[in-house]
Amino acid sequence: MGQRHARAGQLGGDALRLRPEAREDEPRMDPALVNEACIYPGCERPVVPPDERGGPPSAFCDREDHNALTAHQERVRLAKEEEERG
């Protein structure tokens, strides 16, 4: 049977660690590039402020029914409605 390295799985001194704050070299976290309005079809409410613990900024407002799944479903519904009229 093979030998396993005793320190396998441990982070070395040069390993990257997660940072709670945005880095200057991370363009996705630039507040100027973040949408200011909810991306749910027809909604113009402001997006939820970014979480203080970090992570990607939200693209939706504070309404619970405005999320990625329901936005997709609404776009499909609107496209089907437009197709029926067309």
C-alpha cells in the first residue's frame, strides 16, 4: 500500500487565504461596476447592499420573490407572451 505524506492537506505559509474584504485587483467587486437597479424584469428598485462579510454583490432588490429563478421564469413568460403576440 502507498505511503501518504504526513502534512498532506495542510496549508503552507505561501497558500492563499480567503479575504473578507474586496481586493483592489478584483474588478467584479468594484462598486462602480455593480448594477444599481434590480435585474428582475420590470423592477427598478435598488439592489441589496453588499454583505459586510464579503462575497459577490447582489443583483436583486430586497423582495424575496426577486431572485435568479423567478427572474428567469419571468423572462421566459414574457418571451412566450411576446411570441404569441408576434
